[in-house]
Amino acid sequence: MATETQKETLGFQTEVKQLLHLMIHSLYSNKEIFLRELISNASDAVDKLRFESVSNADLLSEDPNLRVRLEFDNEAGTVIIDDNGIGMNRDDAINNLGTIAKSGTAQFLEQLSGDQKKDSQLIGQFGVGFYSAFIVADKVTVETRKAGAATDEAVRWESSGDGDFTIEAIEKETRGTRITLHLKADEKDFADNYRLRSLVTKYSDHISIPVEMEKVVYPEMDEEGNPKPVDENQAVEFEAVNSAKALWTRARSEVSDEEYSEFYKHVSHDFQDPIKWSHNKVEGKLEYTSLLYVPSKAPHDLWNRDMQRGLKLYVQRVFIMDEAEAFLPPYMRFVKGVVDSNDLSLNVSREILQNDKAVDSMRSALTKRVLDMLSKMAKNESEKYQTFWDEFGNVLKEGPADDFGNKDKIAQLLRFSTTHTDKAEQTESLAGYVERMSEGQDKIYYIYAENHNTAKNSPHLEILRKKGFEVLLLSDRIDEWMMSSLQEFDGKKFQDVTKGKLDLAEDETEEAKKEKEQKAEEIKPLLDRMKAVLEEQVTDVTSTDRLTNSPACLVVGEYDMGLQMRRLLEQAGQAMPESKPSLEINPDHPIVVKMDSEADEERFSDMAWLLFEQATLSEGGQLDDPASFVSRMNKLIVQLSQ
């Protein structure tokens, strides 16, 4: 007898209410995907039971034949997806069906729009496929019993998608989950044998679990050619309507592109086709099969390095875990797929994975395979690679720091905005930069700023532009960390144009050098006066030849932390040691020439401060005292206008 628990009505998480509204009223361009999502969930539940049964065989005792089953009723207008997998208890049902378990729901809802295609893609990216049931159903009933639980410990979850759901204790003779879709009046054509079979073939043929439907039995004919009466007591027979063979175990020549794409959607719960995949079987000392996919769209939480990630792990085709993160480094967290090994124990755990030499070897090989896949795409399908870069480039930029051994391969894949085009789009490779290098240039120059326009218009670029030297324009938060791990490319060292001295005059004549030294000596009194005014703000004030149009710029030491990185760490609450930049001034600029003859010390001080503050603003910094800056600026304008 069922536990005496009264039916309880609970409210959905706020975000789920809005999601259900979207499902019910907006997504109607591809209704049939509800079946794929529910069969995929059922298949996952069966996989999880199979893994649990490795250490607890009793879980399979009542029904050892694992399967997913489809039933339908034309008259009642229902479709049923029934599995004998791991099942759920009451808490599982509330947590899995009443909330969106993944983080970022607020961001998810912000991205939703009236564009059905875009919304459909977002639903896939956020892993909320269960709710697709409400595209075709006006009520969904879930009856479930956890494997190993008593028959009276089952629960019934039910909702009409209108903001709340009910949950109650019931009796259920079999383990697993049974989902009944009560179809909307205009969706009852889904309760059809031929249509359901064709959808299973289209979307779920690759699933390694049998997807069963009632066997079509044609009545026997009598001697006159009339059908004999059907025995209503005859047991109903079911048959698998999918191939039920793990796709990754088949030869590549036997698998179509469409099958590969559908299998990707199964393992990733994405609605879009992958942009690329690699299917490979390794034999020898280590034996394993891998099927790796690169998505075409980034998930919402990709930028979180702690996001759930990894490949589906199977050992001898037995499911082990959903997100085995030990097989790829963190900067490849966008990769989806399956790895099936013959060389790992069935009771493998995350801790064992982290300390297994076989896993280390597989991780190294799979990492190189992904890099090779991306390299071929960059070389042979540049437009497709650009699409990939626009979605995942910032994550790949973590690679040089994460994966020192493959640093050179990763560097080949990086794309940048540069002064070659001045466009914000990151389309230029380092190899292309090297090919365009000016005669006599032996370094790859780059600048990092808070945004693209600040980098593009920085005074630090003036002399480089004049000499025709191309500069990488970096403005993503990850960029400065990335560059700290890249010392050189193709034998050319990287040079931050905002750090240290820029030695651009190797071919300078002796006469020119003497003239420069003489000018530096002449301007030294001015530099000393400015340094006295700004001694709390800068380490030094020097003359520079890196400027052609601007009067001044800030420079940090060659081995000091960049100003932008320093600001980011301070914003993150990190305590930083005191550090001050140098102020470099252009001795030929009219303002500097004017200052050299300025006798009024108060006006001189104001001008020195303004040069420092302008230099701070031009490289994306913030002023400690904006009001004083405005006051000084207004005072000088008034004086000049008199």
C-alpha cells in the first residue's frame, strides 16, 4: 500500500515559469524534438542504472533487460515514454523537474527573444530538454520509482505547465520512470505508430539502448481470406525500432554525417549541428575509441572554468560517467563527445581517473587530436574556423598557460585584431603577421587596453604606425594572461609596446644619435621640474621618441605587471604591491615646448598634472580625482582665452 502522503502542490522556480511560457507559446517551428529529448533523458537514466549495477547487481534483479519503451493511445491522445532505468525519489523529482539545476538562469532568460530559431538553440544550450514536452502536451504526468526502492516509495509528478506542479506518493510495481504526455488537441497526430517510429529512426537510432514499440502483428487469414478474430488475452509483444548499437563502435564508413550530427545532439542536448567532429579508434598498448565534437555555438556558462565539462566515459561500452573531465584540459571544455576504453576498471572513480597513467596517455592523445582537428579546419575551412573562433576563441586563449607542451600548436590557432586592418574582429593569425613584418623588424609588437578603441588609438602606437610596424590590438580580459605565457612565435619575440624602451632606431646614424642626445640634455631641466611636481605619481619623467602626435604617455618597466592587469586584479579584491609608471613626454610637441618656457610655477604645475592625467585617460585608466582634473582644465582654458 502506498505511503499515506497527501498530494502536495508546489510552485516552479521563477525562471521555470517563464521557460514554460516560452515553450508553450513561442517554440513551434520544430515540435518533434520533444521526443528526442525525452528519449535521450530516458537513455541516460538506463545508462546510469547499468553503471550502478556494476557494484550492486541486485538493482537489475527484477528486470535485467534494460530498455526504453514508447506507447501511444490514439483515442486518449497520449504518448508515453517509459524506461526501466535509475528512476527518481521524491526529492529527485522536485529538484530535477521543478527547477533548472544549472547556474545562469537569469542570464539565460535575458537572451531569450521572439526569434523561434534562436530560442530553440538556447533551450539546447541550457540543458532543459525535459520542458520541451510542453510544446506538444497540455499536461505531463511523471510516475517514477528509484532503483532499489520499495514499490510503495514511488511518486507521481504532474503539471499543466501553468506555474505549479503536484507531487504525491503512489505504488509502482516496476523501477524507472514513466512519462505520459497528454497531447494538445492540435498535436494528437503524434499519437501515431508510423510517425513515432519514423521519429525514433530519425533522432534516436544511434542510442545504444533499445527503444521499443509494440510489435505490429498482422491477423491471420481464414480460408476465405478474412482476418481471424484477435485473441485479446494474447500478451503484447514489443520490438526495438532503433539499431540499438553504440554509434562510436561502428566503422566511420558506416556512419552518415546526419547520424553523427544526431548523436552529437544526443550527447550534448544541443539543437544545432556540430561544426566539426573526429571519430577515431586506437589499438595497441592502449585501446580506446573516441568521438569528439566541436559545437557551433557556445553554451551560456562556457566562460566559467568551474563549469561541468568533460566527455561521456564508457568502459567496454558500459556507461561510467557523464562528465569525465580528466581526458581534456580545461581550455577544451567546449568539446563534447564519448570516449570508450578497454583499459580502465569498471568501478573507475574520478579520483582513480586523476591518478591513472592510462588516462594521462589518453588525455595527451585526445588533446592533440582536438588541436589537429582545429588546425585542419583553420587551414582548409577558414570561414568555418572563423565561426569557431568567434564563439570559442577566448577559451582557447587559456591554452598557452594551461598546456605548455602544446603552446606552439595553440599559438598557430590564435586570431587577433591588428593595426593591419584596425577592425575589432579577431581575424589575423600570427603566421600572417610574420609574413607581413617590415624589413628589419625582429619582434611581434602588441598592446593591451581595456577595449579595442582604446588600444587602436593609443599614443604608444604612433611611432610604430609611422615606421609601418603592425601591432596586435588586445582588449579581452584573458589577453594579458595569455601573452605572459607566449614568449615567442616563429623565432620572433613578443614586445609589449607599453613596457620598457622601444628600440626602433637600429639603423640610426651617428649624427642622428648625437642630435638626440643633445636634445635630451637640453630638455633635462624641464623633465626635472615635471618630476618634482609628479613625484607621488610617477617613478620618472623622461623624453621619448615613441610619440609623434601626443604630448605624453605612461610606461611601466619591462618586467612589471601591465596597468590593465593590475586594475583587473585590484577590482577582483587582490592586494597589489605599490607600483608607479614612468611618464614619457614628446619634446617636439607644442604643449611641451610651451611648458619649457613657462615661468609661472602654478601654471606649470597644472600643465604637468594635465599631461599626466591625459596620459592616464588615453590608456584606459581612471583618475583618482576627476574634479581636480576638470578644474585645472577649465582654469587653463580661461587663461588662454584672455
